[in-house]
Amino acid sequence: PPAHSHNDWIGPPDKHSNLRPVIFYVSPEESPLERRLREARQEAQACDQRFWARHNRAFRQEKEEFIYSRLKAKGLEMRDETGQKATLNAEEMADFYKDFLSKNFRKHMQYNRDWYKRNFTITYLMGQVALARALRWLRWKKNNV
């Protein structure tokens, strides 16, 4: 982001996680509470990035292995005679998706629990920051009347 920017910047999707990274603006007058909020948001982003990068990598690898094994069982190669990548029909892929989700159910549940905890903390800190800013504004208003 440009040096004169006073906003968070959102980048293009990451090629592994598909999440759009955020570059957080750091105010020169950032209070300790505002710093805690920004750091909580950064940590939440890092946790999401790690989880989805690992998850998507495992998904792609297992999907390729599944397709290869099904094609091999049918006596087919990964590429057809024209060089196009061979595919499976929707019903066959539905088997893979169901198995993959079932196998990773506990990981998703743990991720969801952690996600809710992190976001509750962030929401709580946002409320505290908003209240502190409102009180600061009211004190400034009272002193300038």
C-alpha cells in the first residue's frame, strides 16, 4: 500500500489457501488496546491461512490419487488419446467428496470451534476499541465547548 494510506489493504487470493491476505494499517497513534485488536486479527488471518493451505493441498493430492485409482481400475490413463486430462463423472466425484469430508470432519469441527473463539475475541476487542474512541471523542468535545 502507498505510504499515505490510512486503510487496510486486501491482496489477491493466495494460490494455496485461496484466501485474500489483508495488510493491516498501523496508526502512529495506535493505543495498546487497538494494537491488541490488530494483532488478534493478524493471528486469526495467519491461522486461517495455515489451515486452508494445508486443507487445500491435501484435498488436491487426495483428489488426484482418487481419480488415478478410478481411471486405472477402468483401464484408462490420466490423459486420453488427444492429450486431454481424463475426468470422472459427477457421481464418481461425489463419492470422493463425501469420503473426504467424512475423513476430515473432526479437523473441520476443531477449526470451526477455534474460528468462533478467535472471532468472538476480535468482536469483543472491537467493542472495547469503539467504546474507548467514543469516550475519547466525548472528552475532546467537552473540552472544546
